[in-house]
Amino acid sequence: NGILKKAKEITVLCDAEVSLVIFSSTGKMSEFSSPSTPLIKILDKYQKSSGRKLWDAKHEYLNSEVERVKKENDSMQIQLRHLKGEDLTSLNPKELIPIEEALLDGLSKVKDKQMEVWRKMKKNDRALEEENKRLNLILHQQQQMKMDGNVRDMENGYHQNGGRDYPTQMPFSFRVQPIQPNLQENK
């Protein structure tokens, strides 16, 4: 703790860039770095001043790969803005041609997809219409069978009773309810 306190004091009193890393015998790490300068910058300064390589080839490769990916990402962001129609004023006509071709290609793909969806919808419409016709036919057949059954019932039950238009036994009966005010009161 005393060494970390002294490192902080040196940073403030001497306006120096200080970085301190301490590992205890138990493996616990303690560190301090000047607030104005991150540890990486101090290590880079140390590497340049001492001539020692702190980073091996693997780290250098990863660092360069990260930089390459960042540049590629920036380039793609610019291309995306151009495809959206943004930041086109800085482009010359020769640079606009590939953008136009990409947009036309994209537009034709969108139209193709729309046509595909439209064809599927038409196919589904036709299938639904055929199903509707089939169901209507079944319904009509059932109604016809019901009508035929009613006609048979009428021939068998209603018209064979000596010319009467009702069956011999009525399917329901009427009964006067005993408590009906208009029938009970004589006022």
C-alpha cells in the first residue's frame, strides 16, 4: 500500500507518467497507472525507449488483424451509407455507376421476391376457392338429402291420414298455464 501511495504522489507532485504493477506471493495483483496516461501507452513508451519487445509476433498479428477489420468495417459503413443515398456528393460519376448497378440488382431481386409471394398468394387463393366450391357442393348435397328426407316424411306421415294436413299424433301439445293473470281476473 505504501508503494502505491508513493506512485500516486509522484504522479501528482512531479507531473510524471507512472505505472506500477505488483504481484504478491499469493498471486494477487495490485496496479496503479497515471490517470492521464493508460497503461498501454506507458508500455509502448517503455518499449520504444528500451528497445525491448514486450509484444510477441502473435500479439502484433492480432493487433494488425484488429486494425484491418476496423478499416473493413469503416469501408462497409461508407458503402452502406452510399447505398442508402447518403454522402453521395463527394463521389464522381465513375464511382456512382457500381452503386447504381448494385441498387438495380437489389431492386430486381426485390421484385422477383414480390412476384414469388404474389404467385404463392394466387395459388393459395385458387386452392381456397376450390375448397370453398367443394364445401358448398357438400352443403348443397346435405341440404338436398334433408329436403328429400322431409318430402318422404310428408308422404309417409302427413298426407296418408285421410286428407288431413297434420299427423295423427301432434309432435307437441299446448297447455294453458294455470297462473295467467289475463285468464284469472274477471274485472
